[in-house]
Amino acid sequence: MLIENTHKNFYNIGISYVKADAQTRGKFSLSKENQIALLEEAKQNDFEGVFVLSTCNRTEINGFAEHPFQLISMLCKHSNGSVEDFAKVSYVNKNQEAIHHLFRMGTGLDSQILGDYEIVGQLRQAFKLAKEHETVNAYVERLLNNVMQASKRVKNETKLSSGTTSVSYASVQYLIKNLPDYNTKDILVFGLGKMGKHTCKNLAKYTSNKSVTLINRTEDKVDEFVKEHTFINKGKHENLTKEIASSDVLIVSTGASLPTVTLDNVITSKELLIIDLSVPANVSEEVNNLENVTLINVDELSKVTDETLAIRKQEIPVAEEIIEKHKKEFNEWLNHRRFTPAITALKQSLKAIQQDEINFHKKKIENFDVDQAEVITSRFIQKITTQFVKHLKTEETSVSQSIQVMAKVFGTNLETIDAKNH
């Protein structure tokens, strides 16, 4: 079944880890301020159902448009990416393909590390922000609700998220596999967002290292975190350069739009491993030119796999079955939503005919039984509308064409209703 819309189609346009490397993704990354600016522009230009997703693995816009370029131009306007770069590495999905894409993404099937469910929280935040700025509609709200239901079932009923694989987990596994004596190395974690917290917890879980220092711009957050995790040492942001100089490993997860670690911060002659978990990159490119520095980004970390991924791959068919069920539910709602106003208008038209006929026969027939006539004709109306509902529900039916025929036969304004409903 295709989504019929005489004016606009539902699209998702964007770039992801599939075709775009971390540097390119960084160009199209949208800060929260830029996401808000984009949503406000969408609202001012009467775009419906628009929400924006910008993560380390992807940046995309979802929404209704007459042409996908309208969404692409907004993305390029509010990011540092160009239309030319977008064309080389992008994806554009329309209607049913766009719906399918959201279901795969929301259930972890389209994550850079299979089964990584961090995207679910990011989707919720994207929808929340769009709702605050009044760019969502009933279509998108219902769609994301179905995606979240499918996601919950996949997580609870399959082993797609078995074991632990995430970028923060992969960063710690990289240390374990590539750094001799990792338990005795001085590790500095810079940034205490969600990724930074997970990194610290994974260091505690998978290593015995007691030389982990945490730095964040907001010191209050560090104080609070250190109270609960006593194995972490507190560092001061103003001493960042000094702390880096005394470290063997620097893990950066500041999530800023510009580099937070520059050449000026890396003044050390000893070997230094830097793992940058941020997109766009939060460690400037010049740092990678230093002979004593090894810089690893999120794309390289995604190659770190373990036996849990093999188990997860076996669960893909089960997850896809769940997706199909919830996609079907959404499309049934969508179809019903589209033809219900037309059926209501048809019923009103038939009732007008009914009333005219009853009034005519009241004048012509003595002792005419109005009540009995209303009962009989009302059953006819119900049977006629029920048949139209059955007809519109079949997959091969063109709803718009059927409504046009109904309008011609019964002389109703169903076509106007159908256009508004899109």
C-alpha cells in the first residue's frame, strides 16, 4: 500500500555511517540551537511532521514536503555541509520506505553496532524537541509511537541487545586489546555526558584500573558523579593541558560542535592514545600529526566486535517479523484515518436523500409509517457505507480515485475532504 498524497509526501533525508565517514558526518551535524532554528524555519514555511535527529552516527530530517530538496536545503543551511557533499553520501526515503527506515532505526537494526539501542532515547528527544516547537502532527506522533512499541518488543522478546556493545563499551575493549598493562595506565576522561558516564562505568566493569581521572566543564556534575563512583578521581577543567600531559590515555566525549582538545592542549613527549567519541570530532586534526599520539575515532571503534554480535545477527529475522506487525498496524490506522471523513460525508449525503424521500412519501401516502421507513432506510445506509469501507480497506484500492467516484455518484464534497485529510 502506498501513501497517497496529492500535495506532499513523507520523507526522511540524511547521511549516516553507512556512506559518510566521521569527518563528513561532522559537517552535517546539528547542534541543539541549529536544530531549533531549523524547526522554527520549517514551522514558518508550513512544513508538517518535521523532526530532526543528529547523533554521532547520523543526521537526518523527517517530515512532509513537496520535494525532498526542500528538506535537504534546510539541512545544509543550518549545518556546515554542502548540497554537493550531501549528494555523494546521502539517503532519501519516501513514504513506505521512510516508514520502514524509521522502524529499522528505532529497533537497533540500522545501528552502526547492531542492536545498539541508544538511538531510541535520541528519537524520543528529537520528537520531544519538535513537539515543543509545534512541528509534529498526528501522522508522525502515531508513527513514532508504533516504532517505540516495536522497539520495546524487540528488546524484550529477542536477543538483539544481548551482551554489551556500544561505542563507550568498544572504547574500553579497544584499550584492553591494544594497550599492554592497561590496568596501570593513567586514563583521563574528558566530558560527562551520557557517553562519558558509560565510559567510566565500563572502565570500572571491565578493568581494574584505579587511575581514572574525570574532567568536565561543569564541575558540579563531576562532584556528584565522583561521590557515587569512588574509583574516579576529579580533575579541573582549567588544568586540562596539565592533566593530558600526565596521562597515557585520553578519552574525549564532550559532544561539542567545535574541537575541545587542540594542539595547544597536547604538550607531552610520551606516548598518548586519544579516543574521540564525539561527532563532529572534538579533537582537532592537527593533534593526529604528532608522532607520539595515536588518535582513534568512532568509525574505527565500530570495528571492535565480540561474540555477542554473532548472537544478535541470528535474531534479525525475529526482529523483522515484529517490525512488520507494527508497520501493518500503523498502515491500517493511516488508511482508516484517510477514508473515515469521506465515509462520514457519504453517510450524511445518504441521510439527506433519506430525509427527502421520507418527506416526499409523507405528503403522498396517507398514514405513512415514518418510523418504520426510517428504520428500513437506515439499514440500507449502514449496509452501503459498510461495503464502501470494505472496498477502501483492500490493498489494491486507490482511495483517492474511489472517493472521486463516490463524489460524482452522490454529489457530495468528498473530494474536498480527501484533499484536506492529506
